[in-house]
Amino acid sequence: IRRAGPLSEAERLDLQRHPVIGEQETARMGGDRAVQLLVRWHHEWWSGAGYPDALRGEQIPLGARILRVADAYAALTDARPFRPAGTESEARKHLTLWAGLEFDPQVVRAFLSLRDMTELRSFTRAASVVETALERIVDPPREEIAPVVAQPSVNPWDHAS
């Protein structure tokens, strides 16, 4: 959803379904099951407050925890209709602030220790391109979408600065 303004409840629920839709599309395209699950779980939170399955800590595969950090960095540093792109410094501050709640703290430390920010930006841009492509996939009928199990009680994007 790329428009300015707060999300309606229906839009928020649609947004929370995109990892499952992405998993289904990855399966439809013949993607490996491990990749399907990384797509499904890339919005799980270290604390268990993520979606769609409310996994927590090391229940979340390492690859999905890495994608979570890269996806968040890309989202924070890309312009959106409702806000300008954040700076690298702001994104780093956000990742540090939410390490241990939204993000695996070890993954955040490793991510922030990268010295070649050009390579990092290239990687996170790829995450952003994949995210945009998933948003453009036509939604399957609702009965084919697994229900959202958990809803975050805290919106980290309200605290990014």
C-alpha cells in the first residue's frame, strides 16, 4: 500500500497477509520450500509480536531474521508516499533501538558492522524490489490466505527518527 495517510483496518490486515501471499507465489513459481518459508517469516519479530505466525527468537530461521533487518533498512531508507527517505544514520538508529524487540540483536550488530555501505545498499535495494513485486501480485481469494495469527502491539515505524 503506497499512499499517504493512515491505514484502515482492512488495509492493515491485507498488508499483514503479504508474507503468506509471497510464500504461495514462491511455491507456485517452483521455489524451494526453505525459500518459501523465508518469504513467509520475513515479518516475524524477535519478541514474537510479528506476523503471520508469531514466531519468536530462534524459532525464526536465521535467513528470515537477516531478511527482516535488510527489509527494514530498505524500507527506512526508501522514500514512501507518506514520508521522505530516511538517512542511513536514522535507519541505523532505528535498527539499534529495536534490536531485541523487532530484530535479532546479533543480526543487527553484524548488519551494522558492514563497512561497504554501497554493497549494503545494493542488497537492501534488492529486498525493496522483491517487496514491491510482491505488492503487485494480484491477491488470491481470501479463503486461500492463511489467517494472520498475531498483530504487533507496537508499531516501530511510529518511532523511527
